[in-house]
Amino acid sequence: MTDSTESNPDIEISRRRLLGTVGAAGAAGLALGATGGALVHSALTDSPEAASTGGAGAVASLGATRIAFDGDHQSGITTPLQAKGHVLAFDLAPGAGRTEAAALMRRWSDTARRLMAGETAPTADTGIALDAGPSSLTVTFGFGHSFFERTGLTSRRPTALDPLPDFSSDRLDPQRSNGDLWVQIGADDALVAFHALRALQKDAGEAARVRWQMNGFNRSPGATGTPMTARNLMGQVDGTANPKPADPDFDKRIFVPAAGPGPAEHSWMAGGSYAVVRRIRMLLDDWDKQSTAQQEQVIGRTKATGAPLTGGGETTKMDLAKLAADGKPVIPSNAHARISAPEQNGGAAMLRRPFSFHDGIASDGSLDAGLLFICWQADPLRGFVPVQRKLDRGDALSEFIRHESSGLYAVPPGPRPGEYVGQRLLEG
């Protein structure tokens, strides 16, 4: 985790938080991924700031943590996990085109830049967050496939943004999928996150309307006595084996290169990334009926520590060739951890940075809860798609999850000071 902060100039992080993050570096765990909707590796670990220092001073420091809006990459990608999140998509209003989209992105960027600095919204601030600091607020913007038709920019739409293929496990609601514009909001304070949501919604004005919106959460910083990997709603250790900024090929896997193989018309995405967003409902009642041993066979890791069934600790590499006394693989052939492992998928890797969600209890008593899966990669056709296809063909976890919405978005690089997100596309 040290690398995820020190190597990213977008993050202005307090020394206390940095030291706490160092303590969490070795605790990456398993995460429920949308690549099969399964437990794949969750993004950069939750922020352990308060846990590392303790006391009221540590709690107060959470609000003071500021993340920069400007930089090589947008915030909210390598930023440490935040406690509260909102994910939403907008469609441009009928008649709105490139001019209106550019004006909207300028307004949104201005608002996000101010709010992330702990300032009030530029117009008609609601006062919701007047008593709080930035609280690690991040706002991330992306463009969907349909955005380019609406703005007359189809020649500048990258092939990596081609629609995702159909998967047999999908049960997608089209009203909660896709969209012209995508926004991700994260913060360590719920009021700060809601304040940003409200401000951006108001900024949309007559130019765009909300297509869908989802709310998520993660473990709050300082919730544990010492930094440790969080668990997802299935109770699994969630966050092991994610790509790390210290890896020599991290940028190559996660960010679009400055000199890519595509045409010059696509160069506006240099330094950007592609986000796959999936709402994955966990069938928790069915999951909870399984014994711990059965759950471990489904996942391929122990529930108590997140260690692979082949032994060791949470971060020990899986021994996929190890056989049990009966001659069968110790990690079953259909275990989620085996199928989603990079070595089983030609090295395909994604940076997974999800939020859990809980949207109430149905009339039959079942929970509408699960994972807002968000993964980042330089090319989804080489990251998300091949892993999802493999999971779709035989992941044991598929019985306990349901993919209910999906979207793919081109997330431009971070803006320069005074620039708005997407300016190189809309004015280039």
C-alpha cells in the first residue's frame, strides 16, 4: 500500500495515514469480483489510518485527508478504499450534444476540484458538509459507448469500449446498466459523499438526467485494532493478490499507454483506464446454509484467514498442482480462486476496487445485498473479458451470486490544473 500512495502524485496524504497504510501493505485479501461475479481480488486495501494511531486525534485526521483532483490519472482508481461510495450513470438529455457535454464536464470538474479540496460547491452549496474536511473525497468520471454517438465523436471511440459480450450467468436489468456518462464518488464520511452526489446531480441541470444510481460501503478506517484485510458480505477475507503499484507491469496492465497501438484519434485516452462496473447480488441465505468447509471448497481459501487450502498464510501463493490423499486437487477444479487466478488466464489481471451494498429486505425476507464490483484495466478485452468467460463456464461460486447490472466506461486521464476531465476528447 505504501507504493499505491507514494507513486501516485494525485494523493496528498497525511504522514499518519501513510504509516498506517504501510502496515496494511501485506494484508491484501480475496474480493468478490464481477468477473464471474466471483470472489476475485479486491482493490487497494481499506485505509487503516485511525487503527494505526488510535484515539480522538486519529479520528479527526480522517476528515483532513485530501486527495488531489488534478494529476496524471483520475482519483478513485489507486486511492485506498473509502468507507462510503456512490456510483451512478447519466444520459444526456434529448437534443444535448457535444457542446452541452463539454459545458457539463467543465461544471462537474470545477465542482469536484473544489469539494475534494474541502471547499464549498461553486454554486448553491447545500451546507451538508460544512463541518467536515475533504474526508478522502474522490470523484471519477467516465464515458460510456453511447456517449460518442450522442456527441458526434464515434471516430474517436476506442475499440476497447466495444460492448461486453453476453455471459450465460447474466441476469441484467437494462435500466440499471450502461449510460452515456459514469460517475464514481468515494469518501470516508457519508455526509461528504452525499454532498458531492447532490452537488453533481444539481450541476447536471437540463443537460443530463440520472439513468441509475447505486450506493455502497466498505469497512470504516480504524474499525479494527490493527490494520487488516476487510471481509465481504459472505464473510470472506476480501483483497488478496490485487496488482500493486510496485509491480513492474502495473501501469501497463491498468493504464492506457501514451503510445498505444490504436490510431491517433484515440490518443486522448493515454493515461486513462477502463472501468467495468457490475452489480452482483449475493444469495446470502443459500450461502449461509453451507458449512464452513463447503464454503472453503467453493472459494479455494480458508474462511478464517484467507489462506489458500494448500496451506500457508493469506498471501501465500496457491499450489494449484497439489493433490489430496484421494488424488484430487486440494483446491477444487471449479473453485473460484483457481479459475480466476492470473496464471490460469494467461496473466490477465485487473485492479479490483469494489463497494459492498445492501438495498433492503424483500417481502420474502431475502436480502438485496452483494457487491458493486468495479475493476480497472488498460484493456477490458485482455483483462475482464477472458477471466469472466472462464468463470462463466464453471465457477462454483456462480450458484450463490447473480449478475444484475453491467457497464463499461472509458475513464480519461486526470486533468491538468484548470482543465476539465475529457477536455482533450471534447475539444481536441
